[in-house]
Amino acid sequence: MRLQGKVALITGAASGIGLEIARTMAREGAAVAIADISLEGAQAAAAQIEHDGGRAIAVGMDVTDEAQVTAGVNHTVAACGGLDIVVSNAGVQHIAPIHELAYADWRRVVSIHLDAAFLVTRAALQHMYAGHKGGSIIYMGSVHSKEASPLKAPYVAAKHGLLGLARTVAKEGAPFGVRSNVVCPGFVRTPLVERQIPEQAAALGISQADVIKNVMLKETVDGEFTTTVDVAEVTVFLAAFPSNALTGQSIVVSHGWFMQ
């Protein structure tokens, strides 16, 4: 078990990519804190992990609320005996051209992706530094951390911003044994992406099938969606990596959509 004895907190973990990461980390031996704005969803996810033989707790957390983030991290440390891994995964999407984009929608997307990543990072680092045990902070980026797409300005901007945050954390955290990296998936068929298909079809005036084939998967090598399992495996690899040889980096998981 690559994460035996570790404690991991994953935001947005009641469903989708976050839930798959939590399940995989639990199977690898970590105690996992399922942090989600839906406490009921987090409780259900934690119960299922416990049923499968893992160790999990549920944490209700609005990742844009400073007090809730701090309280959730502190609760995780108290309940699980420490904090070794943080995965900042919570996210939303909003489809609109810039000239029609409401500032409130811009702020919401940027806040949930980038401001929240800062809040959970700050709270986690205070424990990781004080415990002198080091740790791993992983951000859920995107291929849109590397390149842009139309109709997604706040998402693209926030995902680009995560690269800068991760690189800064890597430099500041190194003396304390804290590593920081970014996982950059292509399109994963989660509820977030499912909602985008009809939205983009309407915005672009094309069919939903064309959105999938000629927009989402056009640049992949095989026309396939990335899976939650693909993303979880890379996240665990980064969490378990044993040294600062791999820090401040971003790994693209996209069926070749973007190649570095």
C-alpha cells in the first residue's frame, strides 16, 4: 500500500474525480477526509469507503468560505491524527463568451478553483510545517491549465493560476519537505462535463455528438475520454512520490490532447 499510514483530505470528493481519488487513496492505505459542500454526499461517500474496508470521515466544506476551510482542515487533523496529503479538486464550469459573461459568474468560477486552492493550501501548510513531517499538495488542473478554449474564460484563467500557485508552494515548502504538483486531465465524463455538452452545442450551434467528437475529443490520439481512474492513479503516484525530485510540476492526463 503506497499510502499506508497517511492522512489525505480531498475537496469536492463526494462525486466524480474527487470520489475516485478518495477511493483509490483509501485502497492504498490512507485515511481519507471527504470534503464537500454537500455534507450528506460526503457522508455517503465516507460510509461506502468504510464499508469497503477503508478509513474515511466526512467534512462539510464550502471551499470558498475561509472559516469553513480552516475548520475542516483542523477537524481532519484532530480526527485522523495529522495531515499528509491535500488534493484541491472542487470545481465548477460556466459556459459563456467573454462579452456576455457576468462578473458574478467570473468570480464564482475563479473563487471555487483558485481562491479555494489558496485557502486549503494555507490551512494545510500550517499543520504540515508545524509537524515537521512534510506532505504533498496536489491541485486538480486541466489541459486548460496549458491552453485555452472559447467560452471558458474564468475556468481557463483559474486553471492557469493553479500552476503559479503550485510552483510557489513547491519553492516555499521544500525546506519543510512539502511537495506541490498539478494533475491536468483532459475531458473526463463527469456530471460537470455532461452539463457542458448541451451548453456548448447551443452556444456553437452544433449537435451534441459534434461537441463530443469535434470539440472535446478532436485533439486526442484515440477519440477517448480520460477516466476518473486515470486521474486517480496519477494523483496517487504524485502523493506517494518519495522526494522533492518531483515538485512544482504538472502532469497532463489527456489521451494525447496536449503533449508537453
